[in-house]
Amino acid sequence: MSTRAADRPESAERAPERTPNQDPAAPRLKSRHLLGIAGLDAEEITLILDTAEAMKEIGGRAIKKVPTLRGRTVVNLFFEPSTRTRTSFEIAEKRLSADTLSIATATSSVTKGETLVDTVRNLEAMSPDMIVMRHASSGAPELLARICRSAIINAGDGMHEHPTQALLDAFTIRAHKGRLAGLKVAIVGDLLHSRVFRSNVILLKTMGADVWACGPATLIPPGLERLGARSTTSVDEAVEGADVVMLLRIQHERMQGHYIPSLREYFALFGMTPERVRRAREDVIVMHPGPMNRGVEIDSAVADGPFSVILEQVSNGVAVRMAVLYLLSGWDGRNDEALVEGR
Amino acid sequence: MPQVMDADRMSRALTRIAHEILERNRGLDELALVGIRTRGVPLARRIARALKEINGDDVPTGALDITLYRDDLMRHPVGPQPLVRRTEIPFSIDDRKIMLVDDVLYTGRTIRAALDALIDFGRPRVIQLIALVDRGHRELPIKADYVGKNLPTSLKQSVQVRLQEIDGTDEIVIEGEP
């Protein structure tokens, strides 16, 4: 086909045409929300990563902006502190020309006792097109997706999922390895409290990677095998021959009990040191979703070393979030029949 | 399905366009070709090859994806968005003469989007437009500087450009009732 849809005449004489995006064979996202990696298939993940490749180029231009989401409003609603993710979403939104506003709960009426649903209903009354949200409760975005006309993008919910982090990790891995299938990926750290871990395991397994989960027995979540990951308490076994080593933060703030004897002991047993990295493949990449605890899960020599792609992950985050915002912007909740019928 | 151009005539049309470019621009200094995805890209490379054969100079080529600049993108938000492909312009366009290449010139809306996209990359000295086929029915004040073939069509017809690099064959066919 050489007649691009943008180049079709607006004239009334033409036969009714499908809008530009309606090639039924073209890959597409099946949901109008992004609540988690669970539910995405390999084709949808590949579509997001491929679109992010195109978005990445925009970040390298002198004028880092395209007019795509002009006139669209995106609300960033963060009920938990975040610097990296919120900034990344804001930059992504601005590069696509969306109007954005960010609400941090410390300054919002949430502190006056308003419930989540009421807060969001009030925001919705002002007709935003998308809501990017982070919340301490697992499933909060899912709840909102049921009542909202706006598209909901999960920017991290409790211990459940953090889909855009897993997507940017996959994007970074693919940029270095050319593929995801068949790679040995060792994920070391606090697996139990980590939404990044859950999203990553689901994504990597969907794409055919071999995932090894490693941490103290107290921090390995039950039912890991159901996700298809192998688990071990030996960091040497996990890292041996790995293509990718991904470290996760020890989340003091989510720990109610004593999962590890001390941070110093954790570092001695699981901390990623240059000696441990040497067990991995020569072309290994070392990743960390941030924020890093140097000297706890990662040695500074590794964090700043030649295998580290930690800052690349951060820059790729913008491209991946642009891709997600773009791909979800084609839907309009006002026309969503399922929603009108109340599902 | 009448064929309106075969491989031989397509190659001659592109060579003629290359000669016209040389004539109008008095040499290839500061010249670059930018093809609009999808089929403008191989066409731009072919014209660059033709220019090299005639003149011996290499002309840089780039690829432009206009999806994010389309004027109809957000007007009917009822489904999945069209695929975005990579824009690759591996040279500065500042003060260059840019030859923008597309396969079919029709309403002019693609070219409008392409001009917006290009200008985000810098400030070319001049932008000229090359179209393999001009089928008429413009909706914007846009005109090609170099045309392979002027092809009068009705709105009900569609013009298909097929290229070896993408479709395995070189031809232009016109489909539908006149």
C-alpha cells in the first residue's frame, strides 16, 4: 500500500474509510490501560519496545519534542515518593506535547482524609485523558481502571507491579544483547517486596528468558516457580554464566520484621562485588532500577564499573514511557462500550 | 489493474530526476536526500545512486517517519495507534539543500507533516520535493519540484507504487474505476 492514510482526501465523495490505525493485522495493545505486565503477550511487549526505539531518537534531537499528544491532558498522581519515575513520565509527556500536571499527595486533599476513589473521581471531572499513578496499595490502579474513563498507567503499586520499569529494563537488555529469548538473567536482592521483580519475571518469562532469582530465603516469595523462575540462595550459582545481572534494593521501608540479620551481613553474602561479577559472561550487563544502596546490594566498583548500564536504564525510561503514552492514546474512554455498560 | 509504469521506465524516471536535480542546483554541494517512510526511503537511495553515477559524488540520505506529526492522528481516537518507525537523519540539515522524497503525492498532508518534522531537526537552506507520482487532488498548497509521472486519477482510484526493496518488484499500478 502506497496511499498513506494521512494522504487520503477529506472529500465527501470518497467511500467511508477506516481511520489511520485500523489495519486489523497490525500489532496493537489489547487493553486501553497499562496495569501490569501480566496480561501482555509477547507481541504487545515487542510492539512497545519497537515503538520505544523510534521514540529514543527524538531524545537525541536539538528540539526534543513532537506534536503528537497536543491537547491531551495527563495527570501524574503519586501517592508514594518517587523522583526517577515521576520525572521520567513528566519528560516523556512533555516530549509528546501533552499538557501535564503532577500531584504529590503531601500537598493534596488526600492529607485531609479524602479516599482514593473520591480523589480520582474529582480529577476525572476535569477530563484528563490519562492518569499515571503510583500507590502503596497493590491493585489500586486496577480499582481505578474499573471506574475511570481516563486511561490508567500503573507507575508502581505496592508489591504488585511496576510495568514501565520492566519494559525499560527489557529495552536496555535488548539494546545490548539484541534479544531477550534464551538469555540467563540473574535477579538478586529483596525479591519479596519488589514490584520491579514481579514485573520483570513475568516479562522475561513471556519473552523466553531464563530467569534466576536469588536472595536470602526470607526474601524469596512463595510460589516463585509458578512464574517460571528458578530460585537459589547462592549468589554464585545465580551469577554463573549470566548474560544479565539485575540487582534490587533492600527495601527497609516495606520491612516490618527482621528478614536479614544486618545490612553488612547482606552485603557479605549477596552484595555484588567485582569478584562475583567475574563469574558471569564476559559481556554481562549489570542493572539496577534505583535507588541504589551502595555497599548493601551493590559495590560502588560495580555500580560505576564497565559492565554497569544503570544510567542507560534511566535514559531509556523516557523513550519507553513515550511509547506507552503514545500507544494508549488512541483510545477514548467516552466511547468505551464496556465502560458505558459498567462492565 | 492497469500498470502505468514498469521497472525500466521507473529507473529512467529516477535518472531523469537526478539530472534535473543537478541542473537546478548546479552541483551537489550541501545537498542531501530525505525519504519519507516507507517507500520514499528506497527511492531516495536510488536517486542518490543515480547522482553518484552521473557526478561521482556521494549524497547523504536519511529516512523520515511522519507518523507522530500526522494531522489525523488524534482526531478519531477509537483504536490502536499506527506504528511509529525510526527517523534516521545521520547528518545536520542546517544550511543544507534537502530533497524530500515520497512515492505518491496526493492530498499534500503527508508533505505538510514531513515539513514540520524536518524543521524540528534544523534550518535547511532550501527544501525541494521529489514525487515519483503526482496523482492530483491536493488539499493543501503544496507542489512538487520534481515529478516522475503526472497521473490524473479519480478519488475512487488508488495508486500503488511497488518497489523491489519492499515488494519484490518495480511497478506502479492504478486500481479501481476511473
